[in-house]
Amino acid sequence: MKKIGLVGGTGPESTVMYYKELNSRIDKLTNGASMPDVAIESVNFRKAWKFVSDGKYQELADYLSEKVESIKAGGAEIISLTAGTMHIVYEQIVQKTNVSLISIPKVVSDEAVSKGIKKVGLLGTIFTMEQDYMKKDLIEAGIDVVIPQKNERELIAKRILEELEQGIVKESTLEEFRGIIERMHVEDGIEAVILGCTELPLLLNEKNCPILCLDSVEIHLNKLIELAMQE
């Protein structure tokens, strides 16, 4: 089995989710015979987030590239970032490290294509919703991407940063998000919604989401496991 390397800490809650799920799922898939070797380079979330907020993308790319190089030097073969927002410098990291990172936007796009989705809503941090890095693969695949209205984007971003990144999950926030998704379904005609922040699955899932939910963590985990278990 190939060693998995994760650049984590952005934020800690999703990193814990990745680690636990990789171990438990591979253990189950191998009938209790094996768990994966996993290397985690956990970044300073506050430092990385400030780079993003200040638009210092070169500094962010350099910082995350150091983490990728460390994981690579430790023998990991399947390497990925564990946050959608950090994909804002995905191409710079790949160019700098020459490592083929397993891209969250790409695997989510592939999943949407496989389900025949033509119009999708995108939730995530303010950067994920307003910039192009999470949309590019979807648009190239012929899928229309809709983002929430400005006031809704601001609310979603605030709840992610102040609650979900801290591991705080509130029923009131779930109802707010469900309301936004339902409005987008009725008014914008979205067929599904992408949970484009890896903390969003703490709040939303296929059971409580009012429409088809494309969980970026679930989709990404499945791809990491598939690649790690290939002979």
C-alpha cells in the first residue's frame, strides 16, 4: 500500500476527519488486515489564513510547498492538501515541487460529471466562492456553477471561520445553510450543492441537505484510498 501524505491544519477539524476516516475505511476494506501509513504536515492555520486574506499568494505557495517537500522526503507517494481554500495556490505548488497533488476541485468535478449534473451550487470560504480555483474544472467540464448571493456568502464565510473551524456545530447554522441551499435550488435551478470547504461536512451531509450534496471530503477520501490501495 502506498504511503499517504496530507498537508493539514487548515483547519485542524478536517485534518482529524481525514486521518480517522483513512484509517477506519482502509482497515474495513482490508478486513482488518491493514491500515495506511499516513504522514501529516500540519501548518500554522493562522499564518496560512493571513497569507490568503492579505492576498500574499506567493508566500502561501512557498509555505505550503515546504510542507509538501517534507512529506515527499518522508516517502509519501499519494500527497494532497486537506483544504479547499489552499487550492488557491495549487498550480504554484505543483510547479514548485513537481508533485502531482490529488486535487480536491478535480475529483469533485469528476464526481459531478459522473452524476450527470449540469448546474451546481458552490458553498465554501469567501475565497472558494468568489475566486475561480474551485470552479475551473467544473466549467471546463460544461457544468454551470452558481454561488450564493453576497449577503449569503458573507454569512457562510462567517459561520465557517467562527464556528466550524473551531469545531462548533449549531442547529441554527444548519437551518441558515439549508435555507440558502433551498433558495438556490428554487431560484437558481441548482441540481446539487458542493460542500467546497472541508469543514462543511461537520454541519451538512446527504441526510440533512435539502438537495443532492457533493461532499468534497467524502469524494476526496475515496480517491485517496483508491490510489493508495492500487498495486
